Amino acid sequence: MVFLEKIRGVPFLNNGLSNYVTAIEIFIISLIILYAFKTYIIVFLKNAAKKSRTHLDDFLADSIHAIKWPFYLYVSFYAGTRTLVIPPTMNKILQVVLLLFIIYYTSRFLQRLILHYTEKEIEKRKKQNVHENSSMIRVLGNLAVVAVWILALLLILANLGINITPLIAGLGIGGIAIAFALQNILEDIFSSFSIYFDKPFKEGDFIIIGSDMGVVKHIGIKTTRIQTLQGQELVISNRELTSSRINNYKRMEKRRIQFNFGVEYGTSTKKLKKINEIVKKIIDKIELTTLDRVHFKSFGDSSLLFEVVYYLNTSDYNQFMDVQQEINFKLKDALEKEKISMAFPTQTIHLVKD
């Protein structure tokens, strides 16, 4: 007993044996508490979260469960060292290591949170059958994750005693140089952001750009892909899209249609006057159509020309063609019943005999 008392009183690295015993006790107790927390409490929280209707508690339980054992071991070790007299340099190292653990797991939590809500938003749009720029949502989520880890790196460097001001300034100058080198690519990237926020079109829209037309299938970070009417995939840079005039037919609530037809010059005036009423009856009986006007427009080279304008209460191109076809069939039948002949290109040559 006397020997133990003597040993207890002998200092080692500025700490007596009793200090080390206390540190070990705190380490073991902390480890037992954290083990119980990870083994039982987190499992209880995960089971409770599964019974609730919200997804946030499931996410929080999974995030806590994702913390690995090295973190718990180090936290227990760090708690034990608080009872010891430690040199300032060593104490600073212990604090920095703890901070590294905290920054790492905080960054991982934010990364999981960002990706969780990104996928949730994409899934929500799929259930609602709204595929509006889902690829851009994923890109924005990934950029937010990159920003989180850059911020984490800067915090680590700052706590290591490194002056990050020159580094940030250097990154700024380097960024300008990179921006000049990658000017076209950056223009496409910023154009993709413009498309996402301004929404001139979205995936599923039928658009016309110059002589090209088709359905938007995918809006990427650099290019947009369009399925043309011929079947091939057209890839256009986002920069070109934002600098061009685009006709978006999906946004059209109703379609204005104008078409002409001609009858023979030999048609009597009485029959010509019937044509207006014939066209009106045909269009009024067709669903989704509203007649605007029908007129005997002009005397053509080989026919008497009529012009018809009507509105179709849908933007679907296939429906438009179906309706126009129905009008054409019914108009031809009605004119045949009235014995009104539709014109075809003819040329009459008058010969004068001297």
C-alpha cells in the first residue's frame, strides 16, 4: 500500500498516476455511454422513425447511424484527456483532430441532406408526371455538395493556422484564367441555368429553332437533346438555344389554322354563296373547333379561291392533323353533293385566226 501511494505521487509528464486512472475511467465510461447510444438508442430511433409518416426522422436516424466508430473512440479519448495536464501544442493537435472529425461528419450530413431533398424533388416531379428540368435539379444539387466540401476544406485550413486569404485571392486569379480558357463551356453552363430559371421551355415541349423542330428530351449542363419528327436526336448547345428565337408550341393554349381551297370558274354565283354556309356547318359540328371566318377571297389563276380561318382548342399537332383531315373529307363530300367542282391547275389558250 505504501508502495502504491509512492507511485501514485510520482508525476509522469506533469501528471500523477491518479490523473491517468481518472482519464482511463472517463474514457471507458464515455465509450460505454456512446456504445449504448449507437447500439440501442439509434436502433430504437430508427424503428420509431419507420412507424411515422414523415421521411425527415428516417433521414436523421440514418444520418446519425452513419457515424462510424472511430469518431466515438476519439470523442471518448478526448474526454479522458481533459483531466490531464497537456502541453499547449499537444492540446492544440487534439482539438484540431476533434474539429476535423466534426467538420467531416457535418459536411457528410449536409451532403446527404442536399442529395436527399434533390432526389425527393425529382421523385415528386416523376409522380406528378412533371419532368421539368429534373437533370438541372440534380446538377444544382451536385454543385451545392461541391460548395459544402470547399467550405469544409477552407475551415480545416483556417484551423490549421494557414492564412487562407492569399489562397482565396490566388483561386480568384486562377479562376479568371480558367474562365477565359473555358469561355464557351462556361457560357453553355450559365445558359443552362438561364433555361432552368427562366423556363423558355421544359422537357416534353415541342419547339422550333430555325429550321429544326422536335420534342425536348433532355436538358443538360452543356447541351439540350431534341427528338426530331424524323426520329433522329438533335444535340444543341445551351448557348445557341438562349441566343435564338424559339417557338414553343407546348405553351400554345389553342391553335389558329388558316387554309385555302378553290372551286372552278364555271361555278355559279348562287352556288358560291352556299359555300360559306357549308363550311360553317362542317366546322361547327366538329369538337374542339371554333370558326373565325370564311370568305370568297380572290380570283386565282385557275380557280375561285376561298379562305377559311378557325381555332382548335388544343396544341397537340396530331389532333390538329386529325381535325383538318376530317374537315377536308366533309368539305369534299358536301361540295360534291352540291355539284360544286373543286379546281385543279388548268390553262386555257385562246387562238386568234387572222
